[in-house]
Amino acid sequence: MARLPILEFPDPRLRTKAQPVAVVDDRIRRLIDDLFETMYAAPGIGLAATQVNVHERVIVIDVSPEHDAPHAFINPTITRLDGLIETDEGCLSVPGFYEPVRRADEIRVEALDRDGKPFVLDAEGLLAVCIQHECDHLEGKLFVDYLTPLKRGRIRQKLTKQQRIRA
Ligand code: GNR
Ligand code: NI
């Protein structure tokens, strides 16, 4: 297991569209283990492979406070969207910023599990929000894309400055 470095906005690599996983093998299972380790250490409630510069369609999520409800999704597809919920969203790739975002409150997601077996999950509330947030990452989309250009520009400037200080 390994903790992987997380890319930060406005890194252009976060805009890469991830490719479907063709075969669920030990390499993908290792990636999933590393994503969980990186997510729990951060700490965060979800992580997409895109955020660790791996451009394959894999996401992990655990919204439970006890860290005992891990979900891994390979090639996830959202097949139903219902209702509306507004959540203060954050992102490990946009550290320190939290802004309200409106998304579907109830979703259905279809994916492969770590054994390559197809499954269907109906989710609501924070889990549904997190699945939508992670699926966006696989498309190169970030929650800041839902904000006004003014807010997004301010966040970009603050993060760019911080990154210059750290470099
Ligand atoms: O840790 C995270 N918290 C969070 C809070 C509200 C909505 C979405 C999220 S996901 C985020 C981790 C992350 O960046 N996943 O891509
Ligand atoms: Ni994120």
C-alpha cells in the first residue's frame, strides 16, 4: 500500500478524461488499495484516480465517520438522477475551500467491483453527492466549475500563490 501525491487545482492534468478499465486485475486492485490509503490519510470521503494522476475510471468512497463503509467503483455510470440537494463541497484537489453546490439527491450508479463483478447501488444524500463529485473527476470536471467565474478565479489565484510558496 502507498500514499500517493494528490494533484491540486489549477493543475491541467486534473482536466484529463479518464479511460475505461478493460481488465480488473491485480494492478487495478493495488490502485484501489492505494486510493483508499491516500483518501483515509488525507482525510477525505472520496478520491478519484484522476486526482493521483492515474487516468483510468476508478473511484473510492467512504462517507462513514467510522471509516467502515468503503466503496470502490470501476467504470461507474450514473443511470438515474432524482431530486435536488445543496451541499457545502470541498475537494482534496482544491484544499481549504468549501462552497455550496447543487446536485441530485438520489442516484443509481452501475459499476464493477474489485473482482470485476457488475453491481448496482442506489444512493442518497452525502453518498449520492460524493459519487457525483468523483464521477465528475473522471471527466476532468471539478466542483469549482459550478461556481461563478469570479469565485473560481479567486480560488485559482489563492491556490497558485500557495503552491509557489511551497515549491
Ligand atoms: O473529502 C471530500 N469531501 C467532500 C465533501 C462534500 C462533497 C464532496 C466531497 S469529496 C472530497 C474528497 C475529494 O476531493 N474527492 O474527489
Ligand atoms: Ni474532489
